[in-house]
Amino acid sequence: MSERALREIVDLCHKHDVLVSTGGFVERVLVQGSEAVRQYVNECKKLGFDMIEISAGFVSIPTDDWLRLIKLVRRSGLKAKPEVGIQFGAGGATAAAELQAEGTRDPNWAIAQAKRFLDAGAEIIMIESEGITENVDPWRTEVPAKFIDELGMEKLMFEAAHPDVFAWYIKNYGADVNLFVDHSQIVQLECLRAGIWGTKSLWGRVVSYKDNDEGNTKSE
């Protein structure tokens, strides 16, 4: 994609108050050294990105180094979005059997890591789906529950690579749960949030209650 085309997309998003985030390309940059990482962050800033995803599904990096990356991104005036997961080697086209052979991390370790990232100023934590709802049978539904119980929903975004997955999240955690989906699924997801689409278990059953007077009620 040309720089001109990219800038047009970024400008269009900003026109509609949409933040623009990178994907997980930083993993490729990390293996090229710290100077390449700094150049990458500066280029993202120059192109108008608002947020940089800091993922490490395919590389091993100490948590303290991850914290340095978050600080670098924030010093550059951008928002940091670290990606946390329980499956090493997640992403790409890795076969389910290969991922299973890798094993999974302890969810409590991943939660502790996410807490440190938030304390360092991360804007939001992306929860990688592999090992939770992707390439695993049955789904490990207790993992997102642990994250939400420890960190709340506001600072978490769950990867939901399939309509069945984002329907499950909305069914269990409501229409306001933060979800990362493919761009081709945006209309389907937003119709589900609005309660105007869904399978038998969700059709017409997704509701919200917002009290505009909350906090303004006077007691006599």
C-alpha cells in the first residue's frame, strides 16, 4: 500500500473519531534491534497512527523489556496496546497440533503481566484468542473470566476471530465488551450488539440499560 493511500485511510478514520492502531508487525522489527524499533515507532507517529500494538506471540521477550517498549511508545505520544496470551507461537497459520505441542502458559502469570503493563501506562490490553477460543477444543472460557475478574472489562479487548466467538462474548459479558474482529465482520458484530441480528439464543435478547440521571439524583 502506498503512503498516500495509508494516510487517506488514517484521515478517514480520524474524521469519524476512530483510533488507528498498528497490527503485530513490531515482532518482525524487534529481531532487527533497538534502533529499528525506534525508527518504526517514529514512522508510525509520522503516518498518523494513534496506537501501537506490542505483541510477542512468536518471539520470547522479558517482561521488563516489554515495559520499556510501552514507555518508548508513550514517550513518542502514541498509545500502547500490549497483546497478552496463554499460547506461545500464536498467530499466523500455525496448525492446531503444533500449538498444542507448545503447551500453554498459566493464566495467572498472563494476568500478572497485564497488570504490570497497565501500571506502566498501557492504554488497553489485547487478549490473544489462541489457546482460549481458537485452535482449542473445548474453549477455555475460564480464562477470559479470570482476566475480567482481576482487571475489569474496560481495559481489556478480546480477540474474536469467528462470529461464534464474538456472539459468546456478548452473550456472557454484554454488548459493551471490547472485541477485536476482522473488518469484514464489523457490520455483523454491530448488528448483534444492537440486538437486531443473531441466532436463536441471541435474536432480540441483547439489551442495555443506560441511566442518564445516574449520579444526579437528589435525596430529600
